[in-house]
Amino acid sequence: MGEGGRKEIAVGIDPARDWRLPLAWAVDEARRRRYGLRLVAAVLPQHSTHHVDDIPHAMALRQAASEALNAAAAWSRERHTEVEPASELSEGLSTGV
């Protein structure tokens, strides 16, 4: 469930892959069910022992994920203007299924 208890369709946006097909399904399904739409991109967390060389790489990954989320949000609005996506940039690894 999303904010305020509203049901949502969540879809992962991978900046390294084509996200249009899963997003098309998610946008269509959110519209059909009158649910919210949540776009999520995940980046690996920086380790507690930072190496100076890792910072530019981590920043580039965050930037790519943020740009992919923005592009996916714009694309989903073009597909169905009545579905307003929420975006989430998540840092960390999921241990759940």
C-alpha cells in the first residue's frame, strides 16, 4: 500500500535495461484498477569504509537511476495522463522476496 493506505502498482526501473515493457504493463494496470503507480530504482549502498575512488562511481549510479526514474515518469504520463506516478530512489539491498 502506498501513502495514505492507497493501493499501488510498483515497478522497478533499471537504468541499465529497457524498462518500457514492464512499465507499460504497470501503467495500464494502475489505470485499469484505479491504483497509484510507484516507480522504484535501487542503487547499492556505499560501504561504511568509503574509498575515495568509489565516490564518483556511486554518484554516477545514483545519477543514472535518477535520470531513468525521471524518464520513466514522463513516459508513463504520456501513456496515461490520468496516472500520476510517484518515484522512489532506494539505497540498499532487499533481503525479502
